[in-house]
Amino acid sequence: MSPVNFIYAGFAIVEKYQLSVAAQVAFWPTLLVVSYWVAIREIYIPRKTESKAVIGSVVIEFPLRHGEYGSNEERAEIHKFADVLDSMTRDSKVGEYDGDEFGAGRCKLFFYSDEPEKLFARIESKLQDSPFSDGMAATLTEPQGAESCRRIEF
């Protein structure tokens, strides 16, 4: 609540309760002190914010065989493959699949996890055996940030 709102509230209280002049002599300074305290608290005491958990990622990238965005059949095949990887990661509770991106003749599959190394270890054999493994690469980013990432070429 801003100090201006306190002043408006003060006028409403004075009018509603028909405060006498003697009561107002005590009321207004008290209200001003409280409104000042609230304003200073808003400026100098930061509110507790919920910290967002920093999570790691595994991004699988590979070339498409048919054009810039792949053919409908190729994209359907990739979606089925991504569903298999998604179920593998969810079943073992090591992370989750977040979606894909098609463009510039490449496809990216995005996975997020607190432990990207475990997630990658879980799906690595499936990636190597996939029909998309030629030219495939995986980028693992640890929860600490982008400075702790590594790329694995297949």
C-alpha cells in the first residue's frame, strides 16, 4: 500500500468515525509515521521471492533428410522417436522431454533434468541405435549454467 493510499484511508476514517479535532491531533501523526514506515519498507526491505530451481538440459540435434523442415513422414517418425525417449526418461524419473524444433535442415529435441548426465546415460543407447544417429550430437548443460556444458558427437 502506498503512502497516498494511507492518506485517503485516513480521510475515510476521520469522516466515518467523526473524529474530533483532539482525536485527529493524535491520529494524523500516527498515520503519517505508519505510511512512512510502509514506504521505506517497500524500498529498502526486499520481499522474499521464490527462487527458481536451475535445471540442466540435454539437447539432441541431428540433420533432417528431407528439406529445411523435413517431410511430414520424417517429422512423424521423429515425434514417435521423441515419445519413446520421453517415456524412457519419465519411467526412470531422470528428467522430461520438453519439445522439438525444426528448421534450417536440422531437428532439436529438448530434455530437462537436475542430472543431465544420468538422463543422457539413460537414452544414449537408443540415440545410437536410431535412424537419425548420422550427424547427431548431444549438448549436456549442467544445472550450474552454460559454462559447464559438453557436446557429444555420434
